[in-house]
Amino acid sequence: MIYVTTPTIAGKEIYETLGIVRGSTVRARNIGRDIFAGFKNIVGGEISEYTSLLAQAREQAIKRMLDDAQRVEADAVVNVRFNTSQVMQGAAEMLAYGTAVKLK
């Protein structure tokens, strides 16, 4: 399935808007990552454990959004956006959402 951050898809014509589709996941840190991140915070640099955790969360949120789009029989999702929010201390939600459409 095609998904883009733009309101249109080059070379394609949207003929029907099906509505908003979304996918989310909530991920929590763990003590091992936190200890290593604490050391990295002291010396500086990228905290690769958290980068990896967020990348996994984004991919899962995208997959769930696309599953939602398939449920409504969409051909594509346009205007894809991401949002994160802290839901409790040490846990954050990653949300992917967009507009499901039918293409000619």
C-alpha cells in the first residue's frame, strides 16, 4: 500500500476519501537502557538504544495504520503524520495517522 506525507500522490488520482486511519503503540524504557543512557548523557553523543526503540515504535505504528487502512479497503494513505506523547513516567505512545483514500 502507498503511504505518503503529501496530500496527493504523483501520477495518481484520488477519487474517494475514506476517512482517518491510525495506528499506535506504547513503549516503555527498561532499566538496562536507562543505565546506559545515563552514562551517554554524561559524556554526550547519540543514545542509540533509544533511537532504536523509537524506530521500532514508528515501524509498528505505521504497520498498524496500514492495517487500519486495509480494513476500510483503502488503496493509499495520504497526509501521514506522527505524534508522540508521554502516557506515564517512562512510557510513551507513538501514533501514526493519515487519510485513507481510493485511487483511480
